[in-house]
Amino acid sequence: MVALGLANGRIAWSKQVLAADAYNSSCGTDGVSCPEEKGPDYDFGSSALMVKLSNGRDLLVAGQKSGVVYALDPDRKGEIVWQARVGKGGVNGGVQWGMASDGQNVYAAVSDVVRRRRTPTPSDPIAVDLDPQQGGGLTALHLDDGKQVWHASPVSCGSRARCSPAQSAAVTALPGIVFSGSWDGHLRAFSAEDGKVVWDFDSVREYQTVNGVKANGGSMDGPGVVVVNGMLFVNSGYARNGGMPGNVLLVFGLEN
């Protein structure tokens, strides 16, 4: 994590929690350009959150692909205030695309996707398969001390092909509600109070689109939902790394 001065762009401070983590995609394939000191791919893959505690103190909260959430003090050169484990971590594991906060808690979904090599066929050229039982989970941590408020366990994929319960997508929080998309194609709304699922939409289906293009839903990964003017926007379909392909943008109306 690096803090830059807005006036001059100079580095005010930097904080590194793991040295020699120089992993790149080649490390998991041909190894041609993989660094000699190959790291475990535990980088901070998403933006940090600047939050203000009830006592007025600022806190910088960052989720790492190691499966650990860190709270740093921006006024003390990134000094670690607390840290909490929310997942196992690994290549494309832990917290990937981003957390959310409502000022009291921080909500961290984890990927922890497990891939298995398979022999491609002409009808199915994908060289990896996904474990339908491992990955996922959503945890609420109290901002003041990092203690767990609740944890929502992932849902198994069952017999759905190319499915993982991993929750890589960025999380979106509204007052009382936390949205988290999954590689299984579901978008779920969790109660911010206790983590119970209050709404669940399975996006893996065919759609009649407004522009007439044939569309299907698939895995949810990358960006989270966008909420504006009483509408919820989310894309479905993410084939990278073995997920379910798709090509649809969905819009929902939010009711009181």
C-alpha cells in the first residue's frame, strides 16, 4: 500500500505486508517469465476503503488475496491496527475484486476457487474444471477491532457444470443489505445484521433482450452491482479461468 501526497505526488509512506510476492500468470502455466522468487500470489488485488470510525479516527481497510483483511492507520504511516482472516487464499483466492463498508462493518467476500486440470475435447476445449464444493463465503468484520460479526457460508453448486461457489466479485453494500455475486451465477442479497440471504436470483438462463441480441447468464466475477435511482445493474457471464460464459446486462427495480 502506497500513500501519495495530492499536492506533489511524492510518496508519503508505504506499507508492505509480504515480501517477494512476484507472481504472474506465467507461474501457473509455462513458467517462461515467472520470477525466480515466485510468490504465492497474495497481492492486494482491489482498492482499499477509507472509513471513519465512531471516534472520528480514519482507517484504511484492504482485502488481500491471502484471505486476510488488514486495517491500517493512514496517519501513522500504514501501521497495522488489526488483521483478520476471512479465507484460505491462494492463486485467485482470498479477497479479489473489492469489499464494502457501511461505516460500522466491512464486508469481505472470498474467492478461494479450486481448479482441476482436465483433458480438453473438441466439444469442450476448456483445460480446467472447477471444484463445485470449495470456495466462497461472505464475512462481516467490525471496523473498530476486526472481530467477526457474522459469516455466511457458500452454497454448493450441485450438478451444475463449470460451477464454483467462489465469490470473487466486488461487494456492494446498501443500508441493511449486502450484495454478493458468485461463480455459480447467483446474485444474493444478505442481511447486514446477521448474514441471512433475503433475496437470491439465479442468472444462468436465456434472456429476451431489449436490443434483440441472444443472451445467456453465467458466472459473476469482477465488478459488483451498481445501484442508482432505485435501480440495480449487474452483468452476468465471466468465462475467464474456467467460469461459465455469458453476455448479459441485467437491471432490477428496487422495492422499499
